[in-house]
Amino acid sequence: MEKKEKSFNLKLYAAIAFFAVAAALVLMVLFTFKSKYTAFHPEEVARNYVDTIVQTGDGYNAYKTALVSRNKKLKYGDFIRKYYMYPVIYRETSYKPGDKTDDLKGFNDETYMSEKTKKDDGSLQGQVIEKMYPYYVQLTENGWDNYGEIFTKYFEKLVQVRKDVFGDDYMTDEIMFTALESNVKTFGNSLTGTEDEFDKNTKKQISVKSIGEYEKVYGEDYKFTSSVTGEKAIDLKAYKANIKADKFAEYGVSADDITDVKCYTVEVKTADGKTVTSANVTVAKIGSSWYVDNTATDTTPIYSFYK
């Protein structure tokens, strides 16, 4: 009997090719994903934390890569609302952090609005923000490590200042975030300087050229670069035994969640290679991601290097 040649199995080849391409695509996606998101890279997490603070003095937003923002159910903004805004808004109720607010009447109720609040076109709100700025600078003079004190005192002061301007007790989380984040931005501009800017639609000038503190010290063409220059070994068992359990609980984190910990030295240099400041940043691994342990990281030196 004549021996038949084996035919080319197109279906089998197609299946093999499909899975090979699929596997390659998965690897490419994982590589891109891992490269794009710094959370997978402990050195970059530490460097970014310092860099965010140094470039504009912004310790507020730097926390977005820290354990304080780790809670999957409670994002950074919600954390601030829960522990620092709602106790102010619902101060005449029995509210405790974690309580539901649906059945509570707080000062965010429209019945507390004065006519000034109802008719404000943003001008009075701008006055409040401007009046709050010196106090913001005072509170953050030594950095944001003690964020609890900053949030508490800032929002208490905001209630007083806003009442002086509007004549009522009305207060919402939006008002609080707007004032705080505006002050954060203004402080950043005071360091970096600003340029003349005009609104694209109205052509109205929205920013006037100013010389920032960094420019005064390092020149208008200054440039800061940050890099990891060292790593310090940390014993995981000892670290877990000494964590601030009460704070970790607020973050939705326990010692058992942490599988690794490292400490990096991050240095900041000028364009000519001169080191202007540095910080040791502790980072902890939870799952596949790394977070700055803000309870174990001292950023004080990063806020005063230009003075």
C-alpha cells in the first residue's frame, strides 16, 4: 500500500500561532504595565515621593504614593473626609470616623447658607482662600509629616475665616478641598515662580510673572534632579514589631499585609551636580505594589534646603 504523506495541519498551526502571539502580547502588556506604574518599583516610589515634595513643596499630593492612601475602600480624598472634614462638618452631631452621614444634618445643609453664600460669584471664596494662605504656610513650615495636625488646625481655622467673610456656618468638603488645594498651588508657585498667562477664551490675564524662592537662590534656569544613591537593609520582623499599629489600622493595613521593606537614600542635585538635600525613605511592599511608609520617613530636610 502506498504510504500517504502527512498533510499540513492548518488548524493546529493556527492554534499554536494564536497562543504564541497571545502569550507574547501578555508579556508585552505586563512589561509596559510594570514600567509605566512606579508602584512596582520600590526605588522609583521612594524617588518620586521626594521629587514631588522638592519640585513644588507639595507634601500634600506626595501622600498619594504612601500608606495613608493604601486603603482600597478608602482613597486619599475619602480618608481626609472621614477623619478631618466630617468631624468639622458634623461637629454638632455624634459623628465618629467611619460613621455613615446619610441621616446626619451637618453644616453642609443648605439651610446654613447666608445670602452672601447663595450669591457669591467666587469673589468671596477667593477672599477666604487668600486669608487662609499665610496660615497654611505657617502650618507647613516644617513639612507635612504631621499631616493630622495640619488638617485639623487648617480646617478649624477655615471655619472661622469663612464665617468672617460670609457671615454663616455653611461648610462642605468641596469648600475645604478648594481652599486647601489652592493654597498648596500658591505655595508651589512661590517656590518655582510664575509666568504671564492669559485665559485662552477670555484673554484675561490669570497669572503674573513672579520670581520664586528657588529662582532667587539657584537662578531662573535652575533644575533639580532626584536619584536613589543608597539602600539600607531593614529587618522585616523587627520592622513589623515596631509599626504604628493605630495609624496602620486607619490606612486599612496590618503588619501581616507587608511582605518586604526597604529604605532608600534619595538625593536632590542641581544641574551642575551639587547636592542640595536628601532624605531616607522607607517603602513597604503589599501584594505587588510598594508604598512609602509615611510613619517612618522624615521629610523635614526637604522643606528647608533653599532657605
